[in-house]
Amino acid sequence: MNDNVVNALIEVKVTPQKTSGFDNIATEIASFSEVKSLYLMSGGYDLAIFIETPTLKDVGNFVSQKLACLDVLSTATHFILKCYKHDGKSLSEDGGVKRQKVWM
């Protein structure tokens, strides 16, 4: 994961289409350059979208100008603050979590 970009997980609820289910809207969402991964999910939301943008404002624009123009019922956006493990690899040298000391 790149520390110089904003990574977000956006959960999306959509109405499945009669003839294609979730496939058509998923294909349309997947075509956006910000989208790095897209999954059909069980649970409260239908799709999980992982995006990468240069700024927080770009995440907002993605939701308000791209997703909102589609047949989307609702979204929930989560910002990824820190990554401890990615693709099966720990991101600290010794495999443990490095934390800064907090003094009171």
C-alpha cells in the first residue's frame, strides 16, 4: 500500500437487475480508474469497493459524482488508516506491530 494516497473501502447497496443481477453495475463500477478491487458480498451491503485516490476530496468526488450517478441505494465509506498486513505479508520488519510510546 502506498502511503502517499488515500485508500478507502466503500460498501454499496444496489438493486439487482432482473436479467443480470449485480453483474452490469459491477462492470460499470469496475471501469472507474480509482477502483482497485471490487467484490460481491453477503451481509448488509452488496458490493465492497476498494479505491485509491490522491486526496480525501477525490474520494468524496468518486462517491458523489460517480457512484451517485448509478442505480445505488446507499453507500458507507471507510478510510483505511493503517495497514498491518497486505497480501499475506506483515508490514513490520519483525512481524509484530510497531507502536509509538504515549507519555502522559
